[in-house]
Amino acid sequence: MAGWVALATGYLHAYLAMYQRVPLALDGMGVGAVSPRVVVILLGSLAVASLEHGLDPRLVAAVMMVESSGNPAATNGRCVGLMQVNVPVWQRALSLDEARMTEPLYNLRAGCRILRHYLTIERDDVRRALRRYHGGKRWRYAERVLKVWEGRN
């Protein structure tokens, strides 16, 4: 158990470093500045969901930042939450509860499950999996996420 705690702590520190470079946009929640409580909730949720699905939390954080700028209430068409999960497409396959999609941990778990699915299909080719995650149409999305993941933003 101690190894897991050390690993999770390392991931949290890595995400915190990213958070300091890319501020979270929570305007949709009516929040002017990000409270420490919100940061802790996002960090904890990110670590849990990433570790549950065997994903690099920095990659998940990069997807989250590109998709929603860290806004749990973000919506774009049919896509909802931190990971901008397309609810109509995934609701049946993942047994999603649409009412919970703006909960950070719930949304991150769904997004991580989808990302893991695409990584499996693409034999761990992150760039190709990211393209699928975004709907399979453009490479530019994958490049944006990779830049954030690699700290080139």
C-alpha cells in the first residue's frame, strides 16, 4: 500500500506542476478564482481515475485541459464534463448516469475508460488513440494534447 501512496503522491505533484502552468477555467461555475478545495478534488479524482485504468495521470490531465480547461461543468454539444464525454455515444456501453457527468471523479472515470479502450485498440499508440478519442477526424487535437502532456504548451 505504501508504494501506491508514493506513486499517487508523485502523480499529484506532476499534475500540480501542470496546473500551475495552465490555470483552470471555472467561469462556467461562477468561480472567479480556483479554490484549494476544488484543486484537491480535481487532483484526487485525476489520480484515482488514472490509476484505476493504468493511465499516466499527466496524459489524462492533458486531455482534461484541452477538452474542458479543467471545468467540470463544461458542455459542448453532446459532450459533458472534464473529459467532454459524448454521453449519447457512450451512455449504453458504459452505463453512464447523465445526471452525474459533471461530477469530477465520475466524469474522469468515464473518460479514462474510453481513453483506455482506444489505447487498447491502437496498441498503446497514444497519438492514434487521442485521434479516436476526439472522434477520429483530425490529428491537430492529438498534437495539442501531446504538447500539453510533454510540457510544450
